[in-house]
Amino acid sequence: MTRLKTEDICHIKASLEKYNRDLIAKTGATLGQIAAYAAETREEKVCRNFKVAVIPLTCGRGIIEGFTQTVASITGFLGFNSFVTKNTDAGGVAEAVEKGAEILMMADDDKFVAINRVTGRVSDNGEATGRGYAAALDLMTGGLRNRNVLILGAGPVGKGAALALARLGAKISVYDVEPGCSNRLAEEVREKTGITVRIEEKLDRALLVNKIIYDATPTPSFIHKKHITPDTFIAAPGIPLGVDGEALPEVAGRLLHDPLEIGVATMIYDVCRQA
Ligand code: PYL
């Protein structure tokens, strides 16, 4: 997982309205509707009475300037009363509870989680981001049932995507620089969904024959103009973007990519959806 930098996220708060309009143009759905679809619920069945506290954690490589404020701006945009605690770490958790927050969100270097301390629901950013982008891709393509989708990267996001895409009825193939990771992903998908995942070993060939691509890698600029056709669709939660600068204009209208928005929206709907 790529560690975000302040410059990756500092634009988000001010451009949420525009980003939401972009999503509607590409998928026909708002950020909230995409998150509701990914959380297998509907917008009106999400309880917005829960108060959300985002807690800065100083452990490991420490605070990312703007990270917790950006997370709170996304949950606020979705209608949740949200705040960033003044205190960090344990003090922040105590402050969140003392201020009556039912939803606690926090990230260290390895995990970013949302916790509903009333219902006990927990959502993990990696898995939620994978599922959120699968939902958005399904909407953008008009439905993935019986269509081939190439997943690049068999990490937590790629795995979350594969399980969600399997449930959407897509035909899945996966490529990872570590073939062992692809095998493990395929094994888990078969166990949980009975769906067979095809393992790709040649990246360039896989990119040339697949029209629907899911980039869950931290690798920059490996998807080139030669890989793009007028009916290419790309979901790219991976940071940095895998589509290179020359190819970007060719696919911009059929590309989904953001550093936090779809993942955070799916997390908060996961833990706030009514039973
Ligand atoms: C959760 C993001 C999504 C992509 N990369 C992940 C990342 O950058 N994780 C690190 C988050 C550290 C946050 C820091 C803070 O400001 O509280 N502990």
C-alpha cells in the first residue's frame, strides 16, 4: 500500500462537489449511491445520526498533514456530523467517546479502519476500497455480469475487488508481479464464491486483450496508449495512477481514480448501514 502524501490529498476537500459531478457523469451515480451499492444497501437505509470522530495516530511514520481533516471532509460531505479530535492516539480515542462519537476512524501505517462502537461493525479501507471501485465499475460499464475483468495487483484492494466482482458475476483474471499472490487470491475467491479466477502471467498481452481493467497496484505509468481502445474502462484505486500521461486523454471519461473518496465513503456506509 502506497503511503499517501499531503500533496496527494490536499485538493480533495475543496473539490468534492466537482468530483461528485464527475462520478455522476461516468457512472450515473453519486459518491453516496456508489458507496451504498458497495455496502449492499440503499442511501435511505444508512443511519446518518451517528457522530463521526477521526483520530490522528502518531505511531510509525507519524501524522500525514491533512489526512484526518480530509477523511472528516468526505464523511461530512456525505451528511455525517464529523470532527477530528484535538488529541492524538489514546487521548484522541478517549476524546472521541467523551464527545459522544459512535463512529471512530483512524489509520496507522498498515491499517485504516472505521469502527461503529454501538453495532460492533468494522470496515477496513483496503477491502472497502476494492469493493467500492468494483461497484463503481459495474455502474460505469452498465453491468459486469459475464464480462471479462482483468485485476492488476493481488493485495488487499485487489482481493476485495475480486470477491466483489465475483459476486457481480464477472469473469475475472488476475496479474501480480508475484505469481504466488495471484494463486492465493484465486484460491480465496474459489473458496468464498466458487468462481474460478484465471491467472495471467504476461502483463502486456493481458493489457492488450482486456477491455475492462482494474488497477490495484502501486505502480505508476505502465498502462500505455497502445492498451487503450474506445471501449476500454479502467477502475484505478492504485496510487500513483498506472495510466501514463499520453494514454490518459484517451480514457479519461472511462477512468475512475481517487486517493481516498470512494474508499472512505464505502467504509462509513459499511459501518452505518441499518441491519
Ligand atoms: C489509508 C491510505 C490509503 C492509501 N494509503 C493509505 C495510507 O497512506 N496509510 C497511512 C495513513 C497514516 C495516517 C497517519 C495520521 O495522519 O493519522 N497515522
